[in-house]
Amino acid sequence: MSKTNNEKQTLKKVGLLAITWPIFIEVFLNTFMRIADIFMLSFVSDEAVAAIGVVNQMMMFTFVLFNFTAMGSGVVVAQFVGANKLNDVSKTIANAIFINLLFGFFISSMIVIFRYQFLNIFHMSRELIEYADIYILIVGGTLFTQAMVMTLFSVLQAQGFTKEVMYVALGMNILNIIGNYFVIFGPFGLPTLGVMGVAISTAVCRALAMVVIFVLLYKKTAVKIKVQDYFKLKKAYVKKILRIGVPGAGEHLSHNLSQLTITVFITMLGADALATRVYTQNLTNFMTVFSLSIAKGMQIYIGQLVGAGKLEKAYMEMYRGLKIATIVALCVGAVIAFSGKFLLGFFTDDANIIALGSIILFLGMILEPGRTFNLVIISSLRASGDATYPVMVGILSMWGVSVTLAYLLGLPLGYGLIGVTIGIIVDEWFRGGLMFIRWRSKKWQEKVLVEEVKPAVSQ
């Protein structure tokens, strides 16, 4: 078989549904497993849950840093897949793996070496620090495996192998739960290792996932990367990866920091407001699962269409994906809102928290479509190569609208958690509107990464 035929056979373009449904299961599993991990750790102690919760906040920031290479390489690979450029796909993946492996080793080292300095920022008790220290040594010391998993997941999904990624994610999560069970409950006379065991389980599962997904990269795809290619950084490919990845990571980092700041405001409102926020967030996460899945799917799908020069089709397909995601978000939001009191009853018996939480969940029905606009359109813009505009608007709106209004409405004006939520709603809809206008303007067609594709191509 000729190289051209091989490329056509392997670098196939698949539809939005085929891309998205495995991503939906993967995202749902990740959301569910986070709750399962906390539930299982609660059998160790409340202190263990609190300590690992703090450490995981730190880990989330490292994931944002790793994601700039993973996200950037995913978009670049998707466009090259659309253009049927197998050699460029291989070179992009090799560069992305090398960059994130080095970065992963660096971050792992920094986390371990300066772990006490990081932990002291949170003013934890000695008991909590003991739990956090052993966890951060094991999980933090092996963070480079997470950097590899994120990169390999992204480049495989960009080639349309979303089902394979889903299976690996499913296996990783199942093994993690089984591992947690053995180390926490000690069946068959096995020793109970508590937090140390949970850390080992997490680290081992990530390492196994890294090995499996790396094997799949060679066995399942047409990518045949030579060993020497991993150590030859090519400026052209690195530049394309960073052009997408750095702004994308900046947007995520700004969002995390702004949400952390808003959480500080909520703590000033008292324990009931903070508890209500935590409980409602756990429930509203399920509203966002489908929107996140569509957004990730659109990033791959739009990237492939743009790489193939089908700019007008990409323009129309975004609206189709947005319509589906918005309808589903509204339906799920309505179910959760109208079942709010019942669902919150699983978490607490406090009548005040349930009453306030029910109102917040109804406000979530207004919030979620705006958030869906942002998730889906920003992913589509990023997939086309237009990554800078969303992050510039995002930073200005997150801090100028969301944080500012959350503070003013929540504290000085006295509307409490309801006021904070209204501030977040205004931000999501304001940004969503600007992203919608940006897409309609078609300025993103001038940002395509594959040089041969010209803007405003008619179909």
C-alpha cells in the first residue's frame, strides 16, 4: 500500500457524534470518579479528605500547565489530520511528547522539593500536613506520568481515536477504585495503607495508562515516530503548539484563579454559604458534563474540517454543536433545579442550606446556557487557530465582570451567595455573546495553522 493510501485510510475524518460520545463517557467518568475518590477517602478520616483536597487543588494548577502542550498539540494534529499530512502529524506528536516530558519532570521535582513551602501557604495543622506530605511525595513525584497521559490522550483523540482513549480512561478509573479498596479496607488480610496506599494506587494507575496509551499510539495509528525524532525539536512545530497552547492555558489559569478568589468571598459569607456552594457545585458539574464533551469533540471536529480547507462547513457545524449542547444543558439543568431539594437532601439536613441551594440550582438554569456558549465556541475558535482573542476577552471579563460583580453583589450590597451567582451569570453570558460575535465575524478563518488553507474558502 502506498504512503498516500495509508494516510487516507488511517487519517480518516469522523463525524461529530462519533467523536463526542466516547468523550462524554470519559468526562462523565472523570467527574464521577473524583466524587468516588473523596467518598472512599472519607473511610480513612475527615482529616485525610481535607488534606488530600488541598493537595489536589495544587495538582489542578499543574494540570493547567501540562495542558498547554496537550491542548496545543491536539489542535495542530487535528488540522494536519484534516489536511492528510501524516509526516507533520508524527513530527508534532514527537515534539509535544518531548516538551511535556521535560516539563513534567521539572514540575514533579519542584513539587517534591518545595512541598513544605507550598503546604504552609494553606496553614494546615500538623496532622493534615502529615497526610498531605506522603501523598504529595508519591503523587507529586510522579506527575510527569500525568503530563504524558494528557498529551497522548489529546493527540490520539485529535486523530479520531476517542473510543480507545475512553477505554483507557475507564480501565484507569476502575483499577484506581479497586486499588483504593484494597489499600483502605485491607481485604484477605492485606495491610491497610490509608493515604499512602491511595497515593500509590493513583501513581500506579497513571503510569499504567501512560504505557498502554503509548503502545496504542504505535499499534493503532499510522504514526511511526523514530526514536531520534523525540530529541529533535523543530521550531515550526513548537511554534504552532505554543501558539494554541499558551493562550489556552492562560485562559484556564485565569478562570481557576478567579474562581478561587470568588471562593474567598464566599468564605466571608459564612459556613452555610460555603457548604451550599460546595454541594451545588457537585450537582451542577453534571449539568456541564455534556457541554464539556461537545466542546472537546468540536475542537477535534472543527480542527479537522479547517485543516481540510472546509471552512464554511466548519462555520455551520459549530452552530449545530452549539444548538445540541444548549438544549441538553437546559434539559439537564431543569431536571436538577426542579429536583434540587430532593438532591440536596442527600448531602445535608440543614433546612437553610437546602432552601438557599435550591435557589442557586434554579439560577444554574440561567447560568448553564451562557457557560455552554463559552465552552463550545471557545473550543471551536481555538481549533481554527484563533486562540488569543478568547483568552484576552476571558481575562478581562472574568476579573472585570465576574469577580467584581460577585464581590459587590455578594458582600457590600448584601445579596450573599445569590448575588455572587448573579455576578458569575453576567460574566458567562457577556463572554458567550462576544464569542458568538467573533465566530460570526469569520475572523478566525485568518488564523488557520495549515499554511495551504486559505481563508473564506467556499464549499
